[in-house]
Amino acid sequence: MSYYYAQQPRYQQFNRDSIQTLVLEKLYLGLLTATAISIGVVLMNTNPIFAILAFVGEIIAIIGYFFAKKEGTIEKLYYLFVASSAVLLGFSFQFIIAGFTNGLHIIIYTFGLTALIVGYSYNKAANTHVDLVAMNNKLRPFSLIFIALIIIGLFVSFGGLFYLIFSFFGAILFSYYLYYDMNRLMQRGFRSPSKMAWNLYWDILLIFKYILRILLMLFGDRR
């Protein structure tokens, strides 16, 4: 990681403010697009075949995330991921609204809580300076624990309390990752604006999903 941050950014012709603005523009466009698509899926009662296509698109985008090198390719994959994840989220909204009497309210509360976390992380990162390498090293073991729990959960059936604790763990972990990535943005600790926007979008998406799961488990009233 220290070697990574020692390298000169590929977009060094941009000044600090302009490259941050470029990332934020991509992030905002991604979030607005995802919101519009997910709401559209709910309102139009979209054919379930689109969920399969979206899942395939998301997998393709994730694979490309780790192998794409050109900025233009990364940007296209980013928007593919945004669109695919939004379609899947829209189908989740359909299920929640149909299956819970207070499902719509829980979705709205989740949007609000996620927005508060994003705003707080951005404001704190803008007004503090952290050691990115040290913070990444602190996050790594918790990430490994999180991955291990996911793998164990594939083979072992746990009760509702475990999944509630796991969701809290996920929401907290990715809130810290959002703060970490916000600091990377402020300190320009990245090389690809599109991938930086993608990281931030991914953090926000996972925070949203885990908060939604927590609220459903705690307050969801099934029909």
C-alpha cells in the first residue's frame, strides 16, 4: 500500500480540486441514476428476467473492476455496475413493499440514515487528515473476519440474532470504509477517478443494504 500511494497519480495534470470534483460528479451521477432506475423498476412492475440480466451485468462489472486498466473501460464498467445494482435493488424494493406493511417507510428511513452517514463521513474527512496506510492496515483484519463469516454462512445455518449482528457489523465496517475512501478522495490517494467514484458508490450501496436489512429485522411487520 505504501508503494501504491507513493506513485504519481495518472491524472496529475488535474489540480487537487478539479480531480475531486470529477470523482464527485461521477459519484453523484451514479447515485442519481441508481435511484431513478430502482424507483422505475418498482413503479413499472418490471419483468423478473431483468433481475437475471442485472445479476450477470453486475458480475461482469465486478470482474472488470479488478482487471480493467484503461480509464474509459473502468468508467463504462462503473456505470454498468450502477445500472445492474440499481435494477437488483429495485426488485428488492418490490419484495419489501409487497411483503411488509411498513416496507415503504423502512426504505425511506434507510435512505435517510444512509444520507446522514455519507454526509457525516464527507464532512469529517474534509476537516481531518488521517494516515491512509495505517487506516487500511486497521481495516484489513476486520474485512477478513467479515469475509470468513460470509463463507461460513454459506455452509452453516444460523439464527436471526446472528444475521442481525452480522448486518450491524457490515454496516459499521463499510461506514468506516466510506470514511477511509472519503479521506483517499481528499488526499488524492488514488489513480483512477472512475474507480474512486466506484469505491465510494460501492461503500454507500453496502451501507444502504445492511441498514435496510437491520431495519427489516427489527421493525419489519410482515403482511
